Amino acid sequence: MKLTVKEIATVFDQAGDFPDSTLHQVEFDSRKITAGDLFVPLAGVRDGHEFVQAAIDNGAVATFWSRPLSEAPAGISVICVPDALKALQKLAVYYKEKLQPKIVAITGSNGKTTTKDLTAAVLSQRFVTYKTQGNYNNDIGMPYTILHMPEDCEMLVLEMGMDHAGELQVLSELAQPDAAAITIVGEAHIENLGSREGIAKAKMEIISGEKADGVLFVPEDEPLLRPLTANLTQDVRTFGLDAGDIRGTVLAEHREKTVFAVAGETFEIPVIGAYNVKNALIAYGFGQYFGLTTTEIRQGLATVSLTKNRTQWLEAPNQVRILSDVYNANPTAMGLVLDTFGKLPTSGRKLAVLGDMLELGPDSKAMHRSMADHITADYDVIFLYGSEMTALFHALTEKDADLTVYHFDKENKAALIQMIKGELRPEDSILLKGSNGMGLAEVVAALQEVSAD
């Protein structure tokens, strides 16, 4: 890390005899502290100041401190700040301005993590590129990501999440991106934002801090964004399947890859679904914008490494194929993956485990019930998990008396796992999709006969 303790003290107007030693990294979890780190005592369920001694024991050489200086511990450089979170954010801005990478910001109701992965894979073909790790996409995770980029970083790809109005504005103003994208306007967090119109306005906050001469990629098939992008100074470019400034045409869909064409050139991504082609078009657009060749873009897309639990193929010991997409869910995303999985050629039966989609507000039952339109005769067995899935259970039993459908309450996860294991046969394929809060990752792990951590 290209920061010294003395330099950080200067950033926060601290006078005193601070060492000019280079820090190793910045951490807010005392368990991750190693020798030479700065500890950030964030307020959570417990006050992070309670863990400063543990950080010292693990090798921390400096800490932010928001309590009276008289209570500060010995044996560590103490940098006094009014608020540890705001200090973390301020330090991230300083570090970003010091290293001067180009910054790409990505948001959307779904697909933002896959798009982040695809974009980073493309840009890394020419530039030293760092991306948001895991789901570190909020007001803590994003500055943490910035502070963990390598010293020679040229491209920083930031995923930006939100569930309330105003959150993206904070993230965008911190990051000040050179380029940005909105993957899709869906129904995620509609309970908090009131309507898809409210979601669209909240997503547009991503340009709050974007440079005036930057670029914004938006979906061609989203009319809610058109009036919101009409008078921007940024260069607005649209993408879509057979529509938009960047037009992709799906050529073939296989179990583990999708082939598509853009401007007469053929590309492939190692992930299923035409909906993921739209995500790839954004990465293609960023590649073009930053001057990459078609060959570089093609290589990046084909060799992307995707974040765990996003349309991830796994295999159980009994030769059952598992499609894990359990990090998050909303009606748009669940409908798309059900459509795609239903069309895939398989040698055995097709089964699906669907967990509740959370934060959908008063229309939640209707949205869950609507998933019946995406469950066709291609499916053999459906497992539904959670109280909201009761509506889909009734819809499916009314729709198709021959379809085998099971329903389990959230308290009966063990029984759900036992029933799935008893139902599966060699050569079957099973899809798992649900909101992260439903804990379907535990079910995936159980089917692989490994622990869920």
C-alpha cells in the first residue's frame, strides 16, 4: 500500500511524531489485521473501539480513534477523527486521487456483479485492473475496495449497490467515475423505493459524481431511463439484444457458455443465458470506450472468472448438475434464469429450488405467483422455500396437476435438504435461486456434501 502513517495523519490534520513507515493495508475487522496495518474501528452491533487492543495484538501500527484521546491505547499511532466511517471514506478519496486510476462504476437491479466481473476481465487484457471483491459494494465496502487496489492500478471497476434513495449518490460522489453503467431497472428493493420509477431515479444517482465528459451505458429496452438521460452532459450509449448503439445477437446457448455476435464479430462468455449477453455488451462497450481491440475484448469475455453463486455450475458426487444462483433474487432475475434453465438440453430431469424474493413490498405475493409463467413443461419437480412462495405453490398446483411441487417453510430447511437429496437421480440438473437472506447457499453446500461456510 502506497501510504505511510505520517501521510495519513497529515490527511486528517494531525500534528505529532508519527512514523514515516509504509502501511501494509487498511482493515476494519480486527481478525484480519496483520503486521503493519491501519485499523478502522467502525460502529456496528458493537463499537469497533472495543477491538483496538485485538488489532494491536495482531500487529496493527495505527488506528483511527473517535473517543477522548485520554482513553486511547498505548503502543499504537492514534489518528483522531470525528467519525471512523467518514474517515475511511475520506482516506479512500485521498488514495484514489493519489493513484489516479480510471474508474468504472456499475449498478443495476441485477447483473451488476456479473457485469463487474466481465468488465474487469476485458479491461485487464490491457490495463492493470482491480475490481470490487465479493459484495463489497456499499458505503463501507466501496472505500475498502479503493484502499485495497494495487499501487500500479490503472483501471478500478467498482460495483455500487443500494436499497434506498440517496445511497448511490454518496458512492458516486466518493468515486467520481470516468465511466458508468446501469445493467437493468428491475424490482429489487421496490419495498423501499415505491415503484420501478423510483428505482430508475435511484439508479441514475450513479452519475452524481461522474465526470461531465464521461460515458453512461443504459439498456435500450428501458423507457423509464430515457427522460432521465435526455439532457446529460455525459455520452449516453444504449445496449441491447438486436437493438441499441451496441447490438448483440445471440447465436447459441449451451449449458456452460453462450455465443453471440456484435458488429459482425463473434464472442462467447462462459455463462448461460441471453440476459448475460446484455451484461457482456456493457463490458464490450467499456472495452471499446477505453480503446481495446476486438481481440482483447473477445479474450477477456471468454476467460472471465465469475463471483461465486452467480449462475455457477457445480456438480454433486452423484453426478447431479447444480446451477447455483443464490446470492440474490427479484422477479426479473428469477424469471430470466427459469426461462434459460428450462430451455437447456439435459440428459436427465430438470428440478428447481426457489426461495422467497425479499423486499418486494405489498405486491410480493403477486410477483411470486407470476413465476408460474416461467415454469413450463420442461420442469419435472419444483421445491418452494419460504412463506412468500406459498403464492407460487398455489399457482403451480392450479396450473399443472401433473407437476410435482413441494413447499417448505423457512424453519424447515433440514427437511427441504432431505427431500431434495431423496428426489435427485444421477444425470438430473437442478437450479437453485432465491434471495441471499433465505440461505440457499447452505442447500447448495449440502447437495455437494460440504460445509456451507
